[in-house]
Amino acid sequence: MPFTVGNRLIAALDAPTRRDADALIERLGGVPSWVKVGLELFCSEGPAIVDAYSKRLSVMLDLKLHDIPETVSRATQRVAMLGAGLLTVHAGGGKAMLEAAVAARGPHMKILAVTVLTSLDEADLQAVGARGPIPELVEQRTRLAVAAGCDGVVASPHEVARIRSIAPPEFLVVTPGVRPAGADKGDQKRVMTPREARTVGADLVVVGRPLRDAQDPAAAARAIVAELS
């Protein structure tokens, strides 16, 4: 389906099976404009679930591809055939890999480069030998994504303002690490509320557990959409 940010909410389908994901979609009552299929669900159900959902929903496929350019190119071609609207690849894969994904994306899918995972902090970067501080690394990887022709990046809301200062106006910024006020942060370390994320310039926000674990997911989604508007 044609790309649109819709109401800017991406509901993460953090579910182990298609049956569980279908149940969550039903409880969300059609409120979020987007759903995110991540590694767990994709590994459980395979490409067929993306193909099925993309016929009636806007789908972000969050695979964070990170491999040699040829492999990423071929994988991206396959994903484009499934109808996903967004596909994530790791900015750490380098410019040639990002360019390969962009060249293979087709006319209806957009490529998002993942900058730095929101579960990482400065100590985590140091432990894996990455050169921080985080805002500078995010900026460096954003510039790389822009140069490679990516359509946007995935970044913590804390880096959105910096990204907006260096990226083209049409460049998408998608932010995980978004939690309604008072919600449990879980394993996320760099978070903001939906309103804060939108205020600094996020185009779309990804929300998982606060929707999945809510007593009324549709009401929780409506509250988030209200903040984003």
C-alpha cells in the first residue's frame, strides 16, 4: 500500500506466534496505523506473515539486516516482494551495504538505518569497542545513511533533534524507546514519552510492551495517538 505516516503509531507485535499476534491486533482495534514484525515473530512464522499483514496493514519489518552487500541486497528484494512498507538495516554495516539495500528496495518500500540500539548506553558501547559518545555516533551514522540514500533512520528520541539538524526535511526518523509517562522502561535506557518524541521531531514511534501488556490495548493506543497529534 502507498506509504503514509498515518497517525504515527507503530505497534510492535512482540508475540511468539501468528495466533498471539492476531489476538493483539484484534485488541488494538485498528487504532495504530502501523504494526511492526520483529525477529521473534518473523522467525516463528516466516515471510508469510508479512505477506498476509501487508495486504491490510502498513508493516514495518524490523530485521536489522547486517551482512555483506550482496546478501543484504538479495534479502531486501525478497522483503520488497512481501509488501512491507519499512525495512530496517544496521547502519554499522557500512555505506556499501546501505547502498545495496537502497538499490534493492523497489518503489514502495523505504529503508531505515538503525543507528544505536536504545538498549545501549555509553558503558555498553565501550564494552563492544564502539566509539561514542552516543549522540556523536548517531550523528555519524545518520550522515552515512543520508549519503547512502536511505529513507530514514531508527534512533532514540534523545537524538532526534540532532538528526533533524543534519538530515533533509523528508528524511524519516523512527523512534523506539517511547514510553507513556509512568510506564515501566523495561530494557530501554534512553526513553521519552510519545509527546516528547513528537515534539523533538520524530515521524513515527514504536511502542511495544505498554500496548501489549495494557488491560485495554486499544485505549492505550488511543492515548498515545492523542499525545502524538
